[in-house]
Amino acid sequence: MPNPRITLQAARTLHLAAQQLQYPLKTLATPDCLLSAIRRMALLQIDTISVVARSPYLVLFSRLGEYPAEWLESTLFEQKIFEYWAHEACFIPIEDYRLLRHRMLDPDKMGWKFNQAWFDEHQTDIQALLKHISTNGPVRSADFKAEKRATSGWWDWKPHKKHLETLFTRGDLMVVERRNFHRVYDLRENVLPQWDDATHTLSKEEAEFEMLCRSAQALGIFKIEWLADYYRLKRVNAKKLTARLLEAGLITEVEVIGIETPMYVHQSCFSLLNETASGKIISTVTTLLSPFDPVVWDRKRALELFNFDYRIECYTPESKRKYGYFTLPILNRGEIIGRTDAKMHRKESILEIKSLHLEKGGAVGSRRAKDVADAISRFARWQGASQVKLGNIPAELAQLWGEGWSLIE
């Protein structure tokens, strides 16, 4: 039988459905919804920039709507998720600890995240730190005084912070909670007392194949070469991987009109394939996305699938920025239609839309204008704002929105 043939819009809908961005939740979110969202994404990337909301909270908001941010901390404290290096630093479902354990046991391959020379040189202090935690319980970096003032990032961290991060990468310590988003560390054996490396740890090959399967499921529809980036894997033989996934019945090839390279659908989305192809399912979500949302964190994939050329400019000198410091992609009914540079002024309870740029050729009708205004208002309320203030926005939106609006009814 010929491979299924679908439109690019249907492919986008399939991907968004796999990412829980098919339609807004019809009921109020619960803590179980939060855990389910993380499981469906497989990974929730962590970033500390808080000019609006820190990334992991924003990624969840895009899927759940308004929810108490402390649910994420509670889920971590209850050991339903854990932290480790995956795509980057991520929250990961606890049942997938076995997928990452091999990295902890071979930390030399973790690049800058682990320094064997430092570990060897400071063995006496590191062992004393482990004994301190064993005797006194979990610790934060802030519990230890700095010997000098930090000036330039990781390499100037105080020694105890370096020790903690080194032990975290080795898997000797785990993050048991976040206090004001700062890590609190405890011994691994206190967090996972039943874990046994001899019986539970997967080989690197077994773990990486499962990671690739997780990536395929989280993406829903994909090119084979997109899979490795999800967990930042290297040296994946695309031809062999394709054959293995097809033979196992985990994927099926589809033709996407307008994309020359073959694409594939994960078995978890087989039931959606016909429905999206026939137009029975469309994405109705309008929301702001984090720059580190799985939908856009692979910039090449975002360009190929959504025709959205995106980069985050917070690491770019201000004079060279095109769109702004921390631009949030705008998802509207299956398309990424633009980006907004926003800032939350917490003392004044104002969400400032410093700029908003629409993609070329994107028409602004009354429905789209209302969709985006409603999405901004929902986000602003969730952040505790009572007012939205508008800056540099397209003229057609300025005519409809004015200089902003109040959220107080």
C-alpha cells in the first residue's frame, strides 16, 4: 500500500497534538495534568531567565493554562520527576531515570559539566561534603560561604558549588527540591534507596535507543534526523535507526506535501493520522511559547515544519538584536505567526509587550487579533498582572488594541 499523504498543516497538527498543544484543556488543570504533560514531552528544559516567567513554568502554562507554579516544585519534591542533563538541564519523569543513569556512570563524556581533574584534586573536601550531607541532610550551594566573589560564571563558582555540580553530574547527588528555584541536593541513595546499578542500569546502546523512541513519540511526526537532538545524542546512524524502528512497527512513513525528505509518524499517533489528514482534527490553541519549548528548541526543525526562523537574542549584544531580549513565539491555531518581546513588571503588576512582530505575509483579521489578545491576557493574569501595556506593535493591531488594556473587571 502507498504511504499516507498529508498536508503540511496536518503534519503540524499531528506534532502539536503529540506535544499536547492540539486544543486548550476543557477543564481546570490538576497536578496530575502537569505530570502528564511532562511525560508526554518526555523532557522539560530548565532555564533561569525570569524576565517574564522561567521557561519550565511557561512551557507548562502553554499546555495547561493557568495553574499554580508551586505544583512543579511539589512534583519534584514528591519524586515523580528528577533533574538531570538531557536536552540540556531538564526535569524528567522519574521512571526514565534508567535512561540517563549510564551518563552518570561515565561522566567524562559529559563535556564541561564534569571535570575529572577538579574531582581528583578536591577529593578530601568532596568526601567531607558527602559526609556532611549524610549526617545533616540536604544542602544548597547558599549554605556555604564563598571564598571570593564570583565574577564570570561557572569557572568562578565558589568551590562548594563546583563540588555539588560535579557530584550531581556523577549521580552521587540528586536534586530533591527547589527553593526559590535554587537546587537542594541530597544523596542519591536517600532519594532512590531501591536503585541497584547491577540490575536496573541500561547499557548506553539500550538507553539511547529508548531515548530515540521517546523522542519519536514526543514529536509525533518527524524526520529521522530530528530525533537525536531531543536528548542531545551524537553519532546516530539514521539508516539503521529507520530500519529498526520500521521493523519494530514503531513508526510508519508518510508523505508530507511540500517536504521532500520522508517523514514518519510514531505509533502513538497512528490513530490521529487519518483524522488530521481528513481535517477532522485541527489545532485551536493560541498561546505564547517559551524559547525553550520543545516545539521550537530545535531551530532547524521549527524552520522546516513551521517556516519559523527563530533564535533567542538574550545572548546577543543589544545593538545587534533584531526582535528583542527574550522573544516568545506566538502559536495560533496550528501556525507560529510571530514573536513578542515581553517583560513582567511585578511591582507594578504590569505585563509590558515591548514589541510584537508578525511573520511576513501573516494577515491580521479580527479573529486572530482577538486570539492573540486573549492569549496575552491569560498569560498576564497568570503572572499576576492587572494591566497589559503595549509598545512597538503592528499598526493593524494598534488600531484594535490601543496602548494596552486593563485586566481588572
